[in-house]
Amino acid sequence: MLPWPSRLQIAVETAGAVSYLHFAASTPIIHRDIKSTNILLDDKYTAKVSDFGASRLIPLDQSQLTTLVQGTLGYLDPEYFHSSQLTEKSDVYSFGVLLAELLTGKKALSFDRPEEERNLAMYFVSSMNENHLFEIIDQQVLNEGNAEQLKEIAMLTKRCLGLKGDERPTMKEVAMELEGLKAMETHSWMKGNMGSEETENLPDKPYDACFGGANSDSACYDSINDQVIISRLDDGR
């Protein structure tokens, strides 16, 4: 199982990469299929956003596109699903689901869970509304994380999962907030909870190093799904 500092670093890198697509690319790009299996990890847990088969370029004079709905159930923006209006906030929603997965160690969608828990996004938001956050967070994250930091990240996750795009932050705002929350971890705290080798493996990297093409060597990369979700299921929890 990935330690919490590694999960947070993955979230920071992924948010930065998607923010780059939205705001720094010469033509804005909406990925349209952000999910755990499309975030690849190398042996140092460096996150790379992959699979741009569903992505769309957004003309600079437009903020949305009308398209055939495409994406993955469990991660799909409900507003986009109902309106076919694709905006950058659709990626924000999908990233919110990814954050919920990192916090809970649960799949985005599972029919093996009780009905009210099958859709992780809905279950996460309802649990927060009922003040049950710490009952759904992965026990390893609770053991290793800072309670105040976890609350703030959970609140950010909830905002990303807003039903309306206007309620969600931009990916630039998400990336900046996650960077700030990561800074709450002092170097001494990180070294106290991770081996020195793991700590050295968490450098700050430029976002142009955080993309994996369709031809990335699958033998060299695992996905978040492999490292967080499947490992948790193998533990029998």
C-alpha cells in the first residue's frame, strides 16, 4: 500500500499536469477521462497522466464544447452527462473522484458494496455532509496523515465533486491548494514517517515531465488503481 505522503505527492503532480493542460498549453486541452487507471506510476511513484484518446482541444474563444458524452462511469461529470456540454470543470469532477480514491482506498464504482456506497463520489459527499469523514478514510491514511490536512483535502475533494461546474474550483486553484496543503508536512514529519530513500523519491518536478503517452512501457508503470485500490482489496479490508 502506498504511504500517505506518496499518495499526496501523486495528487499534487496529477493536479499540476491537468492544470497545465487547461491553462498553459498553447491550445487548452480537456482530458475527458481522468481516472486511476490513467495515472501511471513509475518505480519512484512519479505520476504521469496517460491516455489522451478522449481528449479535446478547446478553441481559445470558447469555454465549452457540445460533444457526444464520453468518459468512464464513476468518474463522469454528471452535468456533462446530462447536458453534453464539455468544459474544463468536467476534468475537475473526475479529479475529485481520484482524490476520493486516494483518501479512502476505494474504487470509484463497485457493485460489491452496499447500494448507498456503490458510487464513491456520492458516498464521499454524503459522508462529509453527515460528519462521517474519518469513518470512510483509509486506516493507513488516518495513521500517517495530519488530521487538519486531511480535513482540508477532503473539503477540496467535496468542492471538486460539486454537481454544477460553477460550484467547482479550476484545476489551477486545485493544484495551488494541494501544493499549499502538502507544505503543511514538514520535512522532519515526512522523514519520520517515510524511509530516507522514499523521501528522496518525492522531488518537485516540472509538469511537462508528468505526461505518459499511449506507448508508455506498461512493464515499467503501474497505475494508482494497482497501487492503492487493488492492494487494499488484497489486504481483505
